[in-house]
Amino acid sequence: MSSLHMRLEKDLLGTKQVNDAHYYGIQTLRALENFDLTSSKLSSYPYFIQALAMVKLAAAEANYQLKLLPEAKYQAIKYACEQLMQGQFLQEFPLDMLQGGAGTSTNMNANEVICNIALEYMGHAKGQYQYLHPNNDVNMSQSTNDVYPTAIRLALLGDLERYQLRLTEIVNSLKTKALAFHDVLKMGRTQLQDAVPMTLGQEFHAFASILQQDLPLLASLPELLGRVNLGGTAIGTGINAPAHYQELALAALSRLTNKNIQAAPDLIAATSDMGDFVLVSGYLKRTATKLSKIANDIRLLSSGPRAGLNEIHLQARQPGSSIMPGKVNPVIPEAMNMAAFQVIANDLAITLAADAGQFQLNAMEPLIAFKLFDSLDVLQRSVQMFDQLCIQGIQANAVQCRNNVDNSIGIITALNPYLGYETTTRLAQTAHETGQRILDLVRTEGLLSEEVLQYALFVDQMLQPPLELAI
């Protein structure tokens, strides 16, 4: 490329030619050359970039209020940050999410882009840092070590809101199915064996309850994530941050995010400790595990259709085989399983990264950010898919469900209070060996009157404790 389209920038290590079409500078360029590890770039997570811009704007506002930043520079930085907050210039954040340096490359990417947007706003060319400097001005009163984790927390807050919405929607869909299936009698199962009768509605209501239990836990995370170390600068001591900077910056950040952003009680601890991120990941893993269990159950309940349980029908989403005509697979719950496995694997990576920090900083924080954002992204997408393309379209096979109950040995449990464990065990064994139905054996042996038998095996009696025994 012609030198007319390049600009010369310098840093600690020397000089480099930077393509003048780009708003990032020499430090971003070095990081691009060093880190090419994944296909996930900063631009893949626009909410993170927006969070970085909010932190930079809050810092600039505090510095301006303290008369450390002239109004012209403040207005230019504000304009640039607002552009990023509106989703502009995403292509100027090409760095890999995995990077050495504890996030310094990401912070400098933001500093350089904001600086060069601001320079053009001021009427200068990119790279004319004598008028506005990425470190001296955009990064004033800050360090990567308080900017980067604060931005991670802000991005997580937004992501969690969207994820909670998806989770609430699938809970409501499961409740809707529970209501629709309230009178579909079926066999419950333990250890993949017949247990006792229940309704399909009860089964789906349990699915809803399993997930709903996690909603208040997720709702508790904003308070945790809203305690940030901004103002602590390098290691939490606040070096290079003037008096009252932190309170002004946090007030601005609270206003920009419309959230209650407060200072962590111990900034040194907050700069090095990744425990909050481990907890967030643990909550995500908890819900992912539950979603995978539900997906497993749905796959089993829909198995067949002729040689399996076939108690529910899933919407056919695509042909299931390149060789077997007519085969349709449960691809949506399968995909839900795999998304859950990804979240579980991410949790392990986050745990290892949190453990790997030393002294006053954790250099593995980029991996923690990457995997947390990835977990939330895959959960949002997979939960929405599972809800809209599977759960909402499930239909009950009521006839098959009832046949399974009538032919099951499991209903003998309902006769325990009348016949005793020894007799019911003998009947169950006989039924298993001969293939006869339990009801037919009881009638043949005259063990109970028809009235008592019908009462004991009445649907409502089998689904909840009876008020009294028939005699």
C-alpha cells in the first residue's frame, strides 16, 4: 500500500506504519501481530465494546469535572465514546479475545480508537497525538486493571438481562404445556424403570419449576457485579487517580448504565480476585445442566416413534438420515445438550483461569471474559431455540401414555396400602413373568372388590395422597 495511506506511530518498542484507514493505532497493531488464537474477536461482543466506551466516558467526565481535562478534549472524547456506545466502529476492534497482558491490548485498542475518532472531531488527522493522546488524555486516571474488569462487569449485566428474559420465556412455555397436558395420565419413571403414575402435565410443570428456581439467583447477580474497582488503577491503591475521581466516575457510570454502580469495598482485593466471575459462571453452569437434563428427558419421551416411548411428539425440523427413509431426529434438544456442554466446559476454563492469578492481578482475565461472554451468548441462543423450535410445538400422545400405564407393573404400588408389600411384590413378579396385567391378576385371585380396586386405581388417588383408604 502506498505510504500516502499509512501513518507512522511510535510506542515503547519503536515505530510502525499503521494503515491510515484504521482508527486503532500502534499498540493495537502489535497485539494483532501477536495474538491470532481464536475466531472470536472483540467485535464479536459489541456490548463489551459499548461497556468499555461507557467506562471511558465516565472517566473523562470525572476528569473534566476535576478540571484535569479541558472542555475541548472532553467534548471530543465524549463524542467518540457516544459513537461506540451507539454501535459504530465495531470493525476497529479486531483483536482476539484471547490475549496476553491482562487486557492491556483491549484497553489500548479502546484508547486509540476513541482518541482518533476524537481527533477527527477536533479537526485533526488520525495519529496527531500532540493534540489528544490515547494514554495521557483518554486513559487519564485509569489503568487497564480497573477499566477492563469494570467493563466486563457492565457487559455481563446487560447480557444477563437478555438471558433472564430468554429463560423466563421458556419457563412460561413449559407452564403452558403443563396446563395443556394436565389430564394426560402416564407412567413416572425412576432409573429408567416404571415407577408410579403421574400426568404429563406434572412432568412439564416440574421442568418449569426446575428452571424457575434459577431466576431469583440470576436476579441477585446485578448487585454483585455492580461493585467495581474503577478508581483503583493499577493494583487497587488508586495511584494516579486524583481525590474525588472515583466517586465522580462511578456517579457518571451509574447514570450512563442506568444501574447502581458502586465501589468495591476493598479495591486491592477486587483487582485480583475473580471470585465474582466464578460465581456467575457457576450459576450459568447450574442452569445449563438443568436444561441439558430436560433436553435428555424430552429426547427419551419422544423416542421411537414405534420402538421407543413415543409419549410426546416433537415437530419435525429436518430429515434425519441420508440413508434411512422417513427418519426424523430430535435435533433441537440434541443441540441444547451440546450448548449446555459448552457452558460446562467454559466453567472449567474460568475456574482454572481464576485460580491462576498471582499477587495483585490476574493475567488470565481475558480468558475469563471470553468464556463468560461465550456462555451467555450460547445460552441465550440455545434457550431461545429450545423454546421456539421444540418446547412450544410439543404434542402429547395421550393414547400411548395411557397404554403404558395400563400395561405397567408400576401401578401395583397404589395397591400396597390394601394388599401389603409381600402380596403386591408377588403379583408384580407374576405379572412380569407372564405378561398379564396387574388388574387382571387381582381380579382373578379375588383380592379386592371391584369397588375398592377402582377407588385405589382412580387417577386422582394415584396422583396425590388419598384423604382416606377405602375399606
